[in-house]
Amino acid sequence: MRIVVALGGNALLEREERPDAVIQRRHVRQAAAALAPLAAGHQLVLCHGNGPQVGLLALESQADASLSRPYPLDVLVGQTQGMIGYWLSQELRNAGVAQPVACVVSQTVVDPSDPAFGHPSKFIGASYDQGEAEALAARRGWVIAADGPGWRRVVASPRPRGLVEIETIRSLADAGVLVICGGGGGIPVVRSDGGELTGVEAVVDKDLTAAELAITSTPTACSYSPTCRPSSAVTARRTLGRSGPPAGRPRSAR
């Protein structure tokens, strides 16, 4: 069976952990060890979240005095796809996955009129106490929202309308390759009437992209969401990519 796997949250970085490479690499190694037995009996298509990672890169870009303006989110999503895809590819091989592994830098088409652009809801970056979050929001023009006991930046999260590289993904999967794709939900792009693609300032929910992959990469697939904690097992769910609302009302810096 071809199975779409969506890694997110604790699979890459647990709440309140420092986003150091060595910590994330350890979690990726645990995820790969959990996925290796599944890959032995099934054909996997793997996507992943990137909320903490893209938030960290956004902070670094905003603080870089050599730039005339920060890098946009679509570019940062592409950067996280390369970084996390590299970690996953290497650790899956180290965990004993026998089939070829390929990471596809993936673009996800969104609708420029999606109401999500007017109502940011996708958490990215680190968690702060309310006072610190409000100060950062005022200084950097963020929208923030409560996420459990902390506060985080939220950005637009439009629904995916298709994956640009889906034919490549399907061809690789049909050839027996374990494909890593749709990282961070995919690089968000809009398509003009003439067919030209342009990146947009947003982050797509990886669960919705996983659902899109499950529908378009094969007629028979289910979605798995391993928590990848050392003591937990991989569990399956038939409902593809449900995404809940944020844990608080987004607050503008204005």
C-alpha cells in the first residue's frame, strides 16, 4: 500500500526546546527509526511541518542588517524543505530503509483570494510570554495569538489547491522511491492567468497538503501521523489531514 506520512510538531521539535540542530537531528533520527519498519512493508510518501524552523529563519532574516528587506516566507519555506529533507533522507538511510529516498522541493498552489490572507492563523516560530510577544509584534508588525500557555506569531495559511510537482512525485513513487515532498505544506505560490507562478507570504498547513497528496498520488492511501516520541508507536488514521483552529484569537500589533 502507498501511505502518505505527515510529520509535525513533536516529530521535529518539542515545545519549549531550543531549536538547535543537534536537538532536531535527534528527533529526526527517532522519527526515521519509527518509520523504517513501515517503509519495509509499504511505499511511503513523506511530508513534514516546519513551523519552528521557518519562524527561526524569519527572525534571522529580519535581524540581518545586510539585507534591504527580510526574505519572504515562500523563500524561507524552500530553505526549510532542503534542511529538513536532508536530515530525513540521511536518517532514513541510517535507519535501514532499503529503497531509494528522494527529496522534492515542492510548490503548493493557493488561491490569492483565499480569506486566510485576511485572517492569519498558522503558528510559526518560538513561544513567548504575552508581554514579550506583544513587544515583538509591535516592533516587527506581526500578528500574534495564544498557543497554550504561550504566545506565538501567526501568518496566513491558505488551503492548498494543488501541487505543482505532483507528476514528478507520482512518477518517483511509482518507481519505488520513498519521496519526501510538500515540506512545510509546500512553498506557497499563486498561478497567474498566463500560468506564471509567484511565491506569496504564507505557510500552508502540512496536514492539508498531506491530504492532497493522499488523494492525488494514489487512489488508495491513508494518512499516518507518528508522534515519534521514544515511547510511542506509529498510529494510523483514516481521516486525512484535519486541521484545527488556533488556540486563541489572533491579535494584530496595531
